[in-house]
Amino acid sequence: MDLSLPGVRVVRLDTPWEAALQRFFEANPLYFHEVLGEPPAADAAREEIQDKPPADFSYSELFLLGFVQEDGELMAMASVVSDLLAQGVWHIGLFIVATDRHGTGQAAQLHASLQDWAVRQGARWMRLGVVQGRVRAERFWERQGYVQTRLREGVQMGQRTNTLRVMVKPLGENTVQEYLQRVARDRPGWTSPP
């Protein structure tokens, strides 16, 4: 992967990385407790490696990326989908940075590198959903330039029912308005058709 970060190697996480990803999840359970209301399942890594977008969502490619530190262990991971719902929309499905690195500025550096790489691959917008009430995560994404387009209420995730803030970041000269013209489901007040 052409993501340049000093002292960090970026790899595609697949089956040979399953044990390392599971160790990472278990060593950094904060996301799972806050979002799912439970610790990571024993097969959380396998599920993440096999996970795909919903069948009715169009997309080009799914990238499950691991940020590997010099000792060979993961310091962060990201699930990114290219051209989700519309060409040029890159969706961050999951972005977890080791808890002991929170507050160091490294998450912002990793995100910036990820975004630069996505732009080189054709990204025009970055998109994600953050659980409302996870104040630290919400503030992080806002500082990275993401803006809310709508709320998705009643999303069942593990033991919890969450409200997701759908957020978008226009890249380059692109705008949120152009994005919403292409992705109707992210418009404020959108409800799914019957």
C-alpha cells in the first residue's frame, strides 16, 4: 500500500493477519464497549475480514488495512470502501487506533495519510458514520473536516441501539451539495422507500 508513514508499514489485513487483528481488538476494546455494549467477540477479527457492504450497496473495492509498528503488532486498523453508493465516495467503515495512542495526534496523522492515499485513487468525498454520544469520536471527526448530513436512528449494533451521525468530508473543490445530489440516502430527513 502506498501510504507513507514513518516507522509504520501498511498492510492489507486478510486471513494470515486474523490472529494479530484479534489481539489488537482485545487489547483495545474501547470501541466495542462504547458502540456494541460488549467486549470484542472471540471471532471479531474473522468477522471483520469477511465483512462486506450490504448487498444493495454498490462499491468498487473493500480495503481492510492494518497499520503495523516496528515490532510487527498493529497500532491501528481501518476498513475503507471505495466508490460506495456513488463513484468518488470513499467510506470509512471502521477506524480504530490503539487506546494508548489517543491524544497523541497519531490518529489525525493516520487519517490524513489514509485520505491522501484515497484522493490519489480517485476519492472526491470521504464518508462515515459515528455513534452519537461518543463525544471524543464525534469531535475527532469534526476536527478532520467532516460535517453531518443526517441522523440514522435505531441502528442495532451488538447489545446497543445507536443513533449514527452520517458525516461527509468533501475533498478538493467538491462540495457537500454535490455529494447529496449523488447520494440521496444521506440527505437530511431521508427515509428508505417501502
